[in-house]
Amino acid sequence: MSSDSARTRTRTRIPVTLVTGFLGSGKTTFINAALRSPELAKTIVVVNEFGEVGLDHQLFASSSDSVVVLENGCLCCTVKSDLVGTLNSLYHARQASEIPIFDNVVIETSGLAEPGAVLQAFLSEPTLDGLYRIAGVVTLVDAVNWRGTAETHDEAVRQVALADQIRITKLDLRDDKESAASRLLLELRRINPSAEIGEIDWSSPAVARLLTIAGFDTSDPLADPRPWLDVQAYQKVADHHHDDGHEGHDHQRPTHLEGRGIENFVLMRDAPLTREEAQFLLEGIAQNLGAGLLRVKGLVNIAEEPGRPAVIQGAQHLLHTMTWLDRWPDVDQRTRVIFITQGIQRESLKDIIDLLDRVSSRTFKARAKGREAQEAAKATAQTQ
């Protein structure tokens, strides 16, 4: 894809923010605050049922079977069957002027799927990938019930692990508000080192800001990937918890997030990888980690494209097609890929990565030597 075509695609794809959080975390209140915000005049909010949100009929400007237009210009839509079909229908209705123009989408994920499954849909469905892009994931965490919820519901932990923004609710119901906030912040940071975490602000402007963050567009060749990748945050947590005395290889920094089954690690390579080697290594890791792989994101130095880093991302076991930046964001041109997993023991994870890294390196070094030998034999034959 050329830079011009990539920029055109960037301008036309509509940003999508996912709102998630376990039952009772405050999503309904959050969505209602969003629907009342004048800053979301050109936003469409996709929910399961109008009734669950409890829309105030005084806010209605007009309504159809599938879309409610509110007085502030915000739209609200229910998921009729599947999410993919709903979003496609909304886009084409927008293009046909059947509904007001919207340039932002908010999806409340409860009852649809876990965030990973929704992220995967946007990566795997060509129609969605061409029309929309995930700008970010906002997760609400209930300060009163979090500990019990996290111990009994893996999906609540995954919601935190995949978030870009985490907001803590119900802290005002805790007698030990300050100490509870401190403990919860530490625990959430262990699960997700790079998310922005804070107490919820229910005001409409604050909610609107959370839901209109542009995020990193992986198809924009001029975008800065550093805030999105945030390797330093993962390495800082890894260094803090890597206390078993094993130094490991310089390309790997694993950390076990106690009691939650979440592992984050960064794969780093100093030397560029060929396209073939990068595909072999990353697909091998994804296949071997299987259902335990929650998310992948990274920059890869491809030997055939000097000066242009490849952006990779994936959800669950699916890796999206590489996109390209026009230039590296700074002098560091190392490959660095972050893997977020759940339910894989630390030693098993280390063994998988070490083995695949060795196999990849040896395989492609052998292939390179074989090609060199063939070229040398051809040159010798031509001179005889």
C-alpha cells in the first residue's frame, strides 16, 4: 500500500471505542452520561437494548426501529443480530443519508463478547477493517466487588488486560477509599502496565473525552506508535517482578502477574528479520500459545524494508496483516513485540518463546547459507 492510499484510508476509517466492564461496574451510567454530552453530537453508541440503558424519552429528537437520534445529535443503536452486520448497516445508512452523519462509534460490549473477540472481529472481517478501526478500549472496574469478581471470573481480568483506559468506580462507597484506591491501582497496573488508570469522572465532558480519543491508527504511515506500544511500561513491570534469579535472553522479559494468570512479555531482536522469518516466528508463537494468547502488538524491523518499520497487531490467535510506517519514531530500530497471555505458566511460556526463537534463527541462517552456496556454485560453473 502506498503512503497516499494509506493516508486516504486513514481519513475514511471511522474510529471505534469499546466500553467494557463486569456486571455492576457502572457501564449503564457511563453510557447515559455519554448520550447527554454535546461533545458526542456525531457519535453513534451501539448497545444491546435501549431498555437496558434506560433512555430518557425527553432526550429524543427522532426514532426509527434501529436508531434513536437524540436532541444533542448523538445517535443510539441496538445490535439487531450480529455486531458485524449492525456496523455494516449503519455505515451504508450513513452513506445513503438515511441517518445523520457520524464520525465516531462507541460500542458497549457487555452481552456481545469479550473485548478480545470484538477486537478480533475488526481484524478478521475485511469489510469492518476497511470501514472502521479500533481507537481504544475503556474498562470500568468496580472498587467494591473487584477482588471477588477477579477471583471467579477470568473475563473480568481479560477486560482489564486489554484496556487502554481503566476507570475505577464506586470508590466513594469504600470506607478505606485512599488505601483501597492505592491497592487496586497496584493490582490493575500489574495486570496492565500501559493503560491509563484513574478514578471515574462521571461528568459528560470527561466521559466524552474518554470516548473520542483518536488512538493509534496502524494504517497511518505518519502516526507515532510509541504511546500505543509503550514497551518501557512492560519492561519496568517485568524488571520489578522478575525475581527468580533467571536472567534469560536479552530479547525476552517475562513477568508473572500473581494470582491472575496474566503474563506480559516483550520479544526483542537487534538484527532485522526477513519477511519470511518474521512471519514464521510470529505465526509459530501465535499457534503454540493458542487460546492463551490475548493480544499482540509491535514494531518489526524487516530487512527488505530498511527505514520503514512494520506494525503488527493481533487478538487471540489471529495476527493482522502488516502495515507500514514511513519512518522509525526514534533512533531505536530494534524489533519489539508485546505478547499478552492468560493461563500459561511462566516457565512454559519461556520455553515456548526460547524454542521458537532458536528454531527460527537457525532455520533462516541455514537457508541463507544454502542460498549463498548455490550462488557460489553458479558463479563457479559460469567461469569454467
